[in-house]
Amino acid sequence: MYQLTSEVWLDQQNQCYKKVIVITPPPTDPALVAITTLRPRVRLSTFKVPSPCCPKNNCLYVIMNPTNPCEMLCVEDLVLLFSYLANHSFTVNTNITKMMFKSDVQLKNLICFITK
């Protein structure tokens, strides 16, 4: 099972912020490996420092655009990802996704959970 979340990403080349899609744990399925890339986490602000109580990974597995593999997939293009996942026999685990949305334990920026 994989968790998809959104993450604000600073595109330093175009000098803008994008909301990209991140997958955890690191993908092992070949269809997912084909559309992910490991990127270092860029600190968005000098005032945001990692907390030793809840440390964040230094790197993120970012989903790339299945139709343009050189480009990170933004949340606005989520339909491309769901189409790609459906074509590769993945499904959204709606039971766990709904449970987490209703839970007191909130997963920040959760999109959904997927399984194969």
C-alpha cells in the first residue's frame, strides 16, 4: 500500500511554487518506479527548521508527469495520475482513505491510499 500526499515545492528554475504529489513508502512496483524520482526536500523558508521531535525525510519520492517524464506532476493534473494507476491495475483504497479523513489523526495533505 502507498500513500499519496501533496507537497509544496519551490521550482527554482521558474521561480514559483508548485503543489506536487509525493508517494510513500519508496515505490518498488515497476509501474510506480517508472514515474517517480527522488528529490531533495527544499526548505521553503529559512525560518522553517526541522523539528527533532517530528523529523522529516531529507528526500521525497515525487511523482512525475506520465505524459511528460521531465516534469513533476502537479495536483491540478491528478487525473493523469489516476488514469496511469488504473491502466497499471492500481486502485484507490477508499476505505482507508475515508477512515483517515474522518480520524482524529490527521495526515497532512493526504490525497489517498493506493493498492495493487
